[in-house]
Amino acid sequence: MKRNTLIVLTGMLTVLLCAGQAARGTDFESYLSANKERFDRMREGMVKRQIEARGIHDPRLLKVMRDIPRHLFVPLHLQLKAYEDGPLEIGHDQTISQPYIVAFMTEALEIAPDDRVLEIGTGSGYQAAVLARLAAEVYTIEIVEPLYQQAKERLGQMDYRNISCKLGDGWKGWPEFAPFDKIMVTAAAAHVPEALVDQLKDGGRMILPVGEKSQNLIVGVKRGGRLITQEVLPVRFVPLVKGEAK
Ligand code: SAH
């Protein structure tokens, strides 16, 4: 018992030291390439255990989640946690959603390859990257300036040419590029923002968390100018704040 504990502790320490040394000693690139296989294995485990095992079967979506390096969307000190089964802090009191929730919300939108999608709440840019691999164009809005700047730069470096980022208030949507085939909101609103319903195509789908203390994911389909909604899952998201970009 004691010996096993010691082995586990020594192993954990070695891992931490190696990761720390690689990150400090050489540059970031060599740290990433040294750990690539490890991240690949963790990502495979995430898809199998958290996503496939819970009933997400869309092969295009599973491939995208197997491909996108989620650890590059979180702060350096949290990279080893990037494939865990929960949300993670990304700074400014905001979070990147749990991998399963990203998969669930994306699948619920039934994205077609020629869709134009609006996302509210860019955050780390991870969800936008997932959408961009499935749809033709993604428009994403973030209200916190440093998060907007960082996500725009990150997505640019990763060569996502079909994502447009905007700094602004998601309650207003992005009328210049409306109407959208699909809309996803990744922060919780007290009610469905009307501007977003206006900017959704007839027959289009929208998914968003609604509520304050207790929240539910709502899937809506627009028919004859109205959004027909259905509650699909209890969730916990950061609030969709009102007001100008800060
Ligand atoms: N989709 C993100 C996670 C979103 S967290 C990802 O993949 O990482 C929710 C984000 O919504 C936060 O970054 C928060 O700053 C942003 N947000 C909150 N209110 C907003 C608003 N009114 N307009 C645009 N973005 C908003």
C-alpha cells in the first residue's frame, strides 16, 4: 500500500517536473511537440469516455473533436486538465465549457456544411473552432475585450479563415451578416434575446442556456417568424451580460 502510494507520487512528480521544465527550459513549441502524443491520448480518451459513451454519434462531429487540440485553448497552467470532464477557467471570470456540453450543443444544431452560424460568447474560441470545421462560415461575438483579442489571434494563428470575430454585445447579434442558419449562445440569458430570433432564418435552429439560478438548455426552431422551443438539459453557464463591450 505504502509502496504503491510512493510510486504514484513519484510518477506524478516526474510528470510535473518534465512538463514544467519543458515549458520553461526550451520554448513553447518544443514543450508542445514533446507532449503531443500525450495530449493525443488524452483527447482520444475524452472523446471515447465523455462523448461517445454518452450517446453522441455524429461521425463528423466526433472526428472534429478528435482533431482539435483543446489544450491550446486553455491557459498554459491548465493544459494538462484540458481533456478532463468539466469546464475550465479561461480568465476574466469566464470558462470554456465542458467537452460533453460542446458536443451536445453542436450536435443539437444539426449543422450542414453550407450553414452560416452565429455564436454568442467566443470565450477561448474552442466552440467557434468546432463549429468552423462543420459549417461554411462562423460569426462569433465576445464582450470582454482581452478574451476577444486572444481568441481572434489564436484562431488566426491556427488558420481558421471561415471565422469572423467581433467585440460587442451578443444581445444585439450581428445584423450585418444576418440571417443565420444556426445560432448558438454559450452564456445564460434570463430570456431568449429577441434580436437573435429576428436574425435566425425561417426553419433555422438555435440553442441557448436560459435561466438565472437554475438554467436549462433550450433548442428552438423558427417557424413562421416564431421560435418553437423545447427544454433539453439542465446546465450551468456564466451569465450573458447586458451592456457595451468592456
Ligand atoms: N464558447 C466559449 C465559452 C463561453 S463562456 C468557449 O468555447 O470557450 C461565455 C462567454 O460569453 C464569456 O467569454 C463571456 O465573456 C461571454 N459573454 C457574456 N455576455 C456576453 C454578451 N452580452 N455578448 C457577448 N459575449 C458575452
